[in-house]
Amino acid sequence: MKKVFVNGYGSIGSRITKFIKDDPDIDVVGIGKHSSNEKVQHVINDGFSVYVPGDKIDNFKNYDISGSIESVIDNCDLVIDASPGGNGFVNKKNIYEPKGIKAIFQGGETIFNDNAVADILFNSRVNYTEAFNKKYVMQGSCNVTGMGRILNPLREKYADKLARFDATLIRRWADLEQTDKQTVDTIEMTEQPHHATDVKAYFGNDVPLFVRAIKVPTKQMHLHIMDIRFNGNAPTSNEIHELFKNEYGVAILWTAKGTKDIRDFAESTKFSFKDTNMLHIHANMTTSTGDTIQLMYSDDQTGIVIPENYMLLQAMLFQRDYKDALKRTEKLFNMDQKKKLLEEHFSKKD
Ligand SMILES: NC(=O)c1ccc[n+]([C@@H]2O[C@H](COP(=O)([O-])OP(=O)(O)OC[C@H]3O[C@@H](n4cnc5c(N)ncnc54)[C@H](OP(=O)(O)O)[C@@H]3O)[C@@H](O)[C@H]2O)c1
């Protein structure tokens, strides 16, 4: 049994915890909370022990906390850091590194420059075994994970026939449960988005990927619009859909009018957290013209990285064989069943 501590219980940390607790080889020893608010009691009610920064213990005297983060970490095998972007680096320097504990970081961190949390950015479909002997690994963000999941099968199949990828990322403003975060009536432009550089961390700097990003006032997923240019004629749309037919974590939908349709279906079908945990290719929007495939897919922002964290955990703690890890991931997340239900519900109507 391996002991895992989850530092941060927001959108990502709470989801990871509630799934990995069902792996019989994992003991979730506790959760790190940083603000003394009513959410402390929610964590306790969810059945987990709460630990807080040693120098803030006095702020939590109204709650039944179990001790300091610093002390619990001495007694575990790995930390999943799910803190707001940038805090993971600070936690690494102040706690994980001095204590020599393995750690997984999330997509709001970086693997570049002086604030690097790791020297590897993870995508289970691309570099699963490279995480086996690492002490620190960063899980790619939701957008980076999504692009990797699309680009990897294309690269495997078409290799030198691919000339260039141009992606426009239409990013959601906030997450569903962030009820205190107002969406603002604007379309915000993102200068120098990190996503292409992050994707190139596992595909190499020479990948001809060009990314633009904007943020729009919705909480219902990201949408990526991607133009894939080929040397010579592009394949047909059908050939592209066939390529992704059996891809784990990718559903092919024909009749979803928008991202909220998918979220509403996930809710009505009682998927955990209303997440699909995957990408959805909007097949009705695919075109093949001359040398270019135009592709659109939506990316379940909170859901997609959770099974990825679990794959990463299995690589770092157990060095499980890829197929075995995927089988166990399927057992916890039921992604094949979710994909089947989504594809049936949003199937092509002739
Ligand atoms: N949300 C997404 O869709 C999404 C998708 C992919 C990746 N990510 C990445 O995942 C990470 C977490 O994002 P999130 O959306 O889960 O954020 P979030 O909902 O704001 O949750 C962050 C949690 O971290 C806790 N926290 C605050 N300061 C901390 C510290 N110094 N050390 C440890 N924990 C701390 C907060 O606890 P208190 O309330 O106690 O302060 C809060 O529960 C970020 O790197 C983000 O970029 C997010």
C-alpha cells in the first residue's frame, strides 16, 4: 500500500482524491488545506483527514484538523500538488525538496526557466514510461493534454506527410463549481500562451505547431479549432474520424450543438462531477479541403487531467505496465462506457 497526500482540494485536487481513493493499493493519508473556511468541514465530511501549514495551525482551531502538512509528508510516498498555478514551485522548494518526497505537479506550473518544477511534462499517450524513475513530474494542463491526445495519433499515422498545425484555443472562463467567480462579458486575448511550448516539451521543438488562445465567458469546456496541413492532399474527414475511433479518451460526436449539450448530458447520465473526462471531436464540423483538415474538438477542462494524474501516479509509484495501468484507469473512470453513451446520444442522424 502506497501513501499519497493531496495538497489542495479545489477543482482538480478534490476530483483526483475522490477517484484514487478507490485504488486498493493507495491510501490517501490526507488533504492539505490552506484557507480556514467552511470548505475544511467539507473535506472532513468527505471522509479525509485535513492537514494545514504548520505556521497557520492556530487559524484552524474551529475544525478537527489532523496536524501539519510538514509532518504528514514525512510519512508518505508521494504528494499530488493541486495548488493554484505557481504555488507548486514554492511548495517544492519549501517542503517537497527538503523532505526528499516525490511529487506530481499540475498544468499551472512550468518545466522551463528558474521556476521549473520538473524536467518532464507528462502525457500518458506519449511518454508514460519516462515517468518511471522521476522524482518530480508535471502533468500537462487540460489544453496541453487535449492537443497531445489529438496530435500523437496524427503523427504516428501520417509522420512526414504532416506540414503544419495551427490551433486556436477558445478557453473557458471558470469552472462549474467556481460560483464565486463571475464570467465577464468580453473576449479576452492571451498574450504568449504557454500551450505550444508545453506540447513541444514532449514532441520536440521542431514540431510545426502554432497556437493562439482567447478566453470567453463560459464555464462549459474549452473548444480547440485546429487546421492540420498536409504535404499534398489531405485525407478525407472519414479517414480522420476512423483514426480516432478507438482512441482512449476521445469521443466522436455528430449532433452536439455546443459544449453545454455535452455537459448537460453528462449531468443527466450522472457522470461523476458532470465530467466526461475526455475530448469530443465535433465530427459534423470536420472538413477536408485541398491540403487541409479543419478539426474542432471540445476539451473537458476539469475532467481530462484526472485520469492522466492517475496514470502518472501508477507510473511513478508502481512502474505498472502501460496496459495494466490503462485497465485500472478504466476500472476507476469507466471512460469506455462514457464514450459509448456519448457517441450513442450524439450519433449521426440520417
Ligand atoms: N481547473 C481546471 O480546469 C484545471 C485543469 C487542468 C489543470 N489545472 C491546474 O491544476 C492546478 C489547480 O487548479 P484548480 O483549478 O484545482 O485550482 P482551485 O480550484 O483554485 O484549487 C486550488 C486549491 O489549492 C489550495 N491552495 C491554496 N494555496 C495553496 C498552497 N500554497 N499549497 C497547496 N494548496 C494550496 C486551495 O485551498 P484553500 O481553499 O484552502 O486556500 C484550493 O483548494 C493549477 O495548476 C491549474 O492550472 C486546472
